[in-house]
Amino acid sequence: MRRHSLVLGLVLVFTVFHPAVAQDKPELVRLSFSAGWDALPALVGIERGLFHEEDLIVSGLTMTDPVAALTSVVVGSSDFALVPQRTLLVMAGSELDFKVVALAGWGTQMELVVREGDKGIKSLKDLRKKKIAMAPGSEAFPVLMRLLNQNGLAPSEVEVQYVNADLLPQVFDIEGIDAIIETRHFTTPLLSNKKGRVVLSNQDIVNSIGRIGALPLIANSGLVKDRAEVVQRFLNGWVKSLAYIRQDPEDTARVMRIFFHRQGIKIPNELARAWISMTRYDRAAWSDSDIADAEYNGWGLKTGGILKVQAKLKGYIDNRFAEAAAKKLKQ
């Protein structure tokens, strides 16, 4: 009898002084993201404990294939994924089942650069029958299609040359390449080394075609429907992560540098800060303008033969959680 009383007493003491035993475990959320700077909000949220504050354990997995990342969300092996807008448009064109629940950033700076010594190229029209480089699967492809259309050029009047991303910062060392259209992550080294000259700046492109370049955070449809409270907590952490990037870019640069270093890539702090400044993180919900711009990019992908049908996005966008998270953060 005395032994039973002792055991009961120990149980009561353990429960009183260790209340976590009586609580539910933190929710596990599986997040897939790319191996590049597009993953920044996810990295900050994980490394700085912003998801932990929402009682979530986020299992992050780097996936080099963005289609595989989005497909994993569709089938449910990932709850959320960060994918390029182009991947979103391809999958939406295939009418797969998922939801876009937030922005991962927008306005990533892009520009058209030609060889420094080629003074004969002063506009996009001067690139007729020329080779224009970009990375495989680049977000620049639909932008180029839009620019060509605006300038009265057909896609067949220029030659797109796909170049591996690691070679793009020295792309003019490749014989026959006349120009590059890419984000400034790739074009800035060309300008710094005086090997390139800007023909269309990022602001020129924005003014010309109204480019926004919204980056999507994707969620599993079943998760959104059946576990909305978990989605909301994740978005609460996500919005805090976007705010953290703006408020402390220095520490954010450190997070980015560590992430790349763990992949065997060393980048200086100055470069990390520059990369962060090339994308905007001041909004979480998709606007009508974001959707219209993305669908225009879908037109560009169809015009360039990437998509068979032009993707429509409105049925995929669910801003409820991002809007609620932004409202909560302001309180």
C-alpha cells in the first residue's frame, strides 16, 4: 500500500513540475524548398525559431527539382513547398490539386545585359537573330516572351541558349553568346567585371511590361481543408519570417551564408546582403495584380511552347491565412 502511494505521489509531482507531459506534442509540418536564395523565408523561420513560437516542428527538405517539390505537396508527402512561379504555372496548367497560400517574396530584380564591347546593341530589337542566355527553367523565359511580343518580335526571331546556372556569371566567356536575361544574382558579376552592359534594367522591364514576379508558397489541399488551424500557425510563422528579413537583413545574411556553406558554397557577407536586397519581402498575400502578372507569364510560357494551355490561377489562390497572420502581427 505504501509503495502504491509513493508511485502515485511521484506521478503527481512529475505532472506538476513537468506540465508538457500532459500537453499535446508540437505539430510536425513537412516543408520542401529549393537549394537557392528563394528558400530564404523558410530558412529564417526555421533557424530563428519563428515556427517553433507557433508550436510547430518544421521538417525542411531541400529539393533541387521544383516539379518534384510541388508534386510532393499534391500527393501529401510534403505539407508546404516553395517553388518557382514557372513551376506553379506548369502545374496549374495541368489542373493539379493544391493551394497557393502566401507570397515567398516578389519583385526579384532582373535585367537584360549584352557584351560590354558590342556597341551595336542598343535595344531588344537589335537582338534579332542573336543568342540570349538564361538558366534552364528560368523565370526569365516568359518575361523574354512578353518583351519580344511588345517589341513586335516573334519568339523564333531570337535564339534562347540555356546555360547552367554556375556558368552564368561568366557567360560571355562562352563564344557566340550575345546577351543574357536573368536575375541580378547572375548579371551583377558581369557588370562588376566590366564584361557586360545593361540594355534593359530591372526598372525598364517593370515599366515596359509591369512585371511583378510573385513567388508562391504552396500547400496541400487536404491540409488546408482538414487542418486549417495548422496552416494558420504555419502562416503566422511565415509572416513573422518575412518581417524578420526586413527588420534584420544583417542576421538574415548570416542565415543565408550558413545555408550555402553547408552545401559547400562560400559566399561573402556583402554578396549575401546584396542578394537579399534583390527581392522584396513586404507582402504575404497575393493581389489581383500579382495574379494577372503571373497569368501573363503563363501566356509567355504557352507562346514559347512550354505550356500547352494558358494557366489560370484565381481558383488556386487562398489568401485567408496570410491575411489573418499579417493582421495578427500588427496587433
